[in-house]
Amino acid sequence: MDGRYEPVESPDETTVFPYHDLTPPTTADVVRARRVVRQHLPTTPLVRCETLSAELDAEVYLKREDTLPTGAFKVRGGVNLVASLDSEFRERGLITASSGNHGQSIAWAGREFGVPVTIGVPAEANSGKVAAMERLGAEVIQHGPDYDAAREHIEELAIERGARYVHSGNEPKLLAGVGTAGLEIVDELPDVDRVFCPVGGGTSAVGYALTVGELLEADVVGVQSEAAPAMYRAWTEDTLEAHDRMETTAEGVATRVPFALTMGILRDGLADFRLVSEADIRDGVARMFCDERLLIEGACATAVAAALRAGDEIAGETVVIPVSGRNIDREKLARMLEESDYPA
Ligand SMILES: *Cc1c(COP(=O)(O)O)cnc(C)c1O
């Protein structure tokens, strides 16, 4: 091997390989991705939410990404990445670390394009999630006490096998694919004023910034939990340092290390970045279940909570909240409903 499979110096505290092109994707790349994504995935509904619209005296729409296969938006990025994979990787396969929606996205896309997929998860990973990835045909490797241990193991395995390591944010094709959700909004609701977007690695927020942000001048507002503010801190303090506090129950937005590629775009791409509390997240999950009979992940509830906190500030506006994912496990849902004060 000529070093192509050895990690290179990274602009952030994550691992990148020489095949990781860190050129920021553009709106044009999202438009190109759309042609690919629409051949494999349905367009998702954009539905006016009566209860939130009444509560906020605004036009509030839900972008129903939970209706995609795998139940989360990330599969858009997986499809675009795998569709454009170098032929050398089609046989060697893809390898990534995630016990959540990123893993399912890559597993789904790998199956769609006949590319082998290996996913690293912590030893104690949720058995339902492991089963879901195996059902999609992925090899699941359980290793180590936590996500970082699993990831380090997977990075070594990538080198050994010459497999394509899929980063969860520093991947232009992934970002362009995720952005197709925003293009669907551009078509259907060109008068949107604001999107509240949960931020984990920042791929989803990048997607909306490149579409509704660039094309419609809508304000894209990023949201994280105050119990895990790594990307918030990166944005407000202009740093890519890892953050030690990551205590949120919402695993979709539980980030420790900010990513260079997404943060580079979000610096100008976000109009604002806000934090919500863990109690707000709980109430958001409970509210959407009680009022809308929708199952949303805690990550998605950050955006619902940020809209509710904005209150009068957004009265009269047209607002979109992506229902980013529905893969909340049963115990967590039960606990959130039990502990929530909603309806008060
Ligand atoms: C990954 C994820 C997020 C956060 O998206 P990023 O692109 O990582 O910022 C939000 N909600 C759900 C359900 C997710 O799976």
C-alpha cells in the first residue's frame, strides 16, 4: 500500500484519510446530489403543524424526514456518498463507527448499491440498533467501552483492510446528499423565513444553509442541548477543540469533537445558534407525542424546543422544523413521557 490508507494530518481532532476531500460542497453540488438521491429515496412530506402554528401564531411546517427508510434524514447522505464511490472501494467496502442513524444510513446505502459495510459500535451497544444494522446486511463489530473506543478500533481496521472509512461529517458527498431535504423545501415553500435545525456533527444544518439559506435567504438556526454544547462552543468561540461535557440523553446531537468541514460552512451559514435544556428536550418529545402522535428523537426535540423558546420573536413567520428522526428507544420514550411536565 502506498500510504493512501494511512491517516493524514487532520484540520480537527478527528481522523481523516488521504481520500477525504475536504473541499466544501456548494449549492450546485446539492442540486447534482438531488438527481441521485431521488432515484433511490422518496421526497418527504412537508406538513403544516396545526398545534405548533396555533401556539406560536406562526406558520410552522414539519419536514417529515422520519418517513424515509431507516427513519432519519442521514440516509440521503449515505446514498449520495455510496453512489459516487471510487471503484477501488466498491469491493473493499465501507467502514464506519456509529451506533445510531449514521450507521443505519451507511448500511442502507451499502445494501442499495451492493457495497459491503462494516460498522463499529461499543460493546454494550443497544441490541435493537445492532439488529437493525445487521438486518440491512452490515457486519457489526462490537468493541470497547464507548463510541471513541469503537471508532479507534474501526480506524485501524480501515487501514488493515484498505476499506473506505466513512467520516460522519467531513465528507462533501454526504453533506450534498443531506442538503437535498432543503431543496425539497425550496420547491414547496419558497417563502420560508426560518429553519430550526438540530446540530450534532452539523451535516443537516449545512444542508439547510446551502439550500434554504443560500437560495431563499431564510435564517437557519442551529440548536444543541446545553448538556452537550461542543458545536455551539465551536461556533461562538471560533475553535475546533474537543469539549469535555457531553451529557445529553439525545444521542443524535451528542457531539464531543467539532468537525472542520461542517463548521467551516456553518460559520457564515447559520444565522444563530441556540441551546435548550434537557427538560426542554423531554417536553418537546412529550408534546409531539401528545399533540401530534409523532415519535421524535430527543435530537429533533431540540429544534421544537428552540422554536417554542423563540415565542413572539417568530410570530407571523413561516418556520420549518425538520423531524430529523424517529428512532427513540422504548425505555427512553417511556422515561421522557413520565418525567415531562407536558401537558402541564
Ligand atoms: C444525526 C442526527 C441529528 C444531527 O444531525 P447532524 O447532521 O449530525 O448535525 C439530528 N437528529 C437526528 C435524529 C439525527 O440522527
